[in-house]
Amino acid sequence: MDAAELENIFLLVLVTLLSVVQNVFFALKVEKECKGHNSKQHSADFERLLCANRNCMDTYPTFLAVLWCAGICLSQAPAAFAGIIYLVVRQKYFVGYMGQSCQSIPGFLFGKRILFFLSLMCIVGIINYLLLNYGGSDYKDYVQTITKAASTLLLLP
């Protein structure tokens, strides 16, 4: 792979590696809690921690699929930006789940919104590819401009 090809996916690779580091952090947190749980209070904390970890791992394959699809099919920068925001939100969800369950809801809803945005980027990128190959029209530049502007709207609550 030469430098030009790597440049097209570098941000996606970076976000993927950051997500792996985050998963390792979650696993270490579960392991630490597992070793230290003796009483009923620790048992309840351990169950919440385990559930938060499981919930994060359930959405992880979907996140990676739409991150890479959006980045390759449409535009790398907005997809990577949304991916970074998703990792921050997932951290907020994980930590919020350790407190009261209502503290995790904002992270969960925001994460769903980011996954929807990435999915929409995938669909638009695929449609543009089909239009280019079968219709002769390329709207990728226009769509990339819109997605770059729309990705900043993800920061609004």
C-alpha cells in the first residue's frame, strides 16, 4: 500500500485503533471489578459494569461497518469525526451506566444519532456510486460538502 492509498483511509484506521484501545479499557475495568467483587454491593456494581460492557460490544460491529463504509464510499473526514464523537459518547454511556441508569440514556440516544448519520452517509455514498456508474452523474463533491457541514451538527444536543 503506497502513501496515496493510505492517505484515503488513515483517519478511519486511527479511529478504529482508538476504538480498540477503548474496548481494552472496558475489558480491564470489567476484569478489575471481577477480581474485587465479594459483597452484594460489589455484585450489583459488577452486573451493571458487565451489562454496560456487553451493550457497548453489541453495537461495536455496527459502528465499525458504518464507519468504514461511510469513509470509503463518501468522505473520510466527516466519517472519522463522527467516529471520534461516537467514541466519546460511548465512554459517557459506559461511565453513566455505572451510576444511575438514567445517566446512560443521553449517551445511548446520542450514539444512535451518530450511527444513523454514518448509515445515511453509507447510503448516500452507494447511491452516488450507482449514479456515477449507471447514470453518468457524479454528485460526490456536492454531497461531501454537505456532509462536512452536517457533521458539525452532530455536536448539537
